[in-house]
Amino acid sequence: MRTLGVAILGLFAGLAAGFVLLSEVLGRLVVDNGEIDAPWTFVIGFGPMILAGVGAVAAVLIDNARLSRS
């Protein structure tokens, strides 16, 4: 149950980080040339979901490493 809780926490943390990071990238791209090209639309669209998955996996790995060290 602990692993599930840590994974959900990592999921939400990764999702929040994805939105913050990619909104900054989006702002800089729009300011530079006024429009966004096709590859960047996929990165901005799927980026938060990918970072949410990475956050969930990273949180579980960090938690397991801390538990095994104790």
C-alpha cells in the first residue's frame, strides 16, 4: 500500500512539474516567433503525461532505495 501511495504522489508531482516546465517552454517559443511548429505541439501535449509517469517511477525507486538503506 505504501508503494501505491508513493507512486500516486510521484505521479502528481511529475504532472505538476510537467505543466510548469512545458508552460515555460511554450511561453518562450511563442514569444520568439509567434507560432508553434508541429513537433513542439506533440511535446507540449504529451510532455506532462510522460513526466507524470517518470515521476511515479522515480518516486517508487527513491522510496525503495531509502527503505533498503534503513
